[in-house]
Amino acid sequence: METQAEVIAIGNAAIDNHSPIVILFDEQATPALQNVALIQRFTDEQAKARLTLSMTSQVMIDHQPYAITFIGALVNTNLNSIGHVALIFGPVPQTDQLQSGLYLVPAGVNIPAMPVFKVGTQIQYQEIRLKIGELM
């Protein structure tokens, strides 16, 4: 199952070229949050409400695949309700993992460590479910 979103706005303080993190919210974000976040619009609100990412899922950003290396405990609940997630492009720390964070690494050759975000960037949250017996 795939849930699609598009970046429709980028706050003035949302992207720091020296930090491997971007914060996303849906269109209901307060003005203060909009200043520090990328605002994403989901194409299907019902799909957003059912979205459940796991370690077998991946995130496609402008058709570039990123593998999930850690899912914070609040990620799925926050995505379902307010379209919020922090995308972190780097290693998972041993302690103090961000509980609203989705830690990502490139899942292919020639994929940048961190993508370039712009208004119009397409994000696909791809739930990949393994069938019983596929791991054997």
C-alpha cells in the first residue's frame, strides 16, 4: 500500500543545510509550526489515517528510495492524525532516538544522503508487507 503526499509549502526556518533533518506537518499546522516545517498535503486522507509504516517499508522522495532504519514510537500515530513526522537522514543514535523521527538512508546507487526538498516534492510512504514464508 502506498500513501502519497506533496510538499505544498516550506517554512522560512524549515531547512538548514547543516542539519540532516526536516520536519513535516499536514495543512492543519499552526503558523509557528509552518515556519519551521515542510507542509505536506496527502492525496487521500483516508489512506493517511490508515498508514502504518514498519521496518520493511520505505519512503520515496521524488522517486528516490530511502530505507527506514528506525521508526520512533510516535511516528505512525502522528502521521495518521496530524501528518507529522521528522525525517532524519543519518545514522540512528545509540540513545535518545527521536520518537517522532523516521531515520532514513539511501536505498539505491547514486541516491543523495539527503534529498533536495522544494514546493512540489512528491513523497510516497510505501508500506511493504511480507507474506508468511517470504523470510525463509
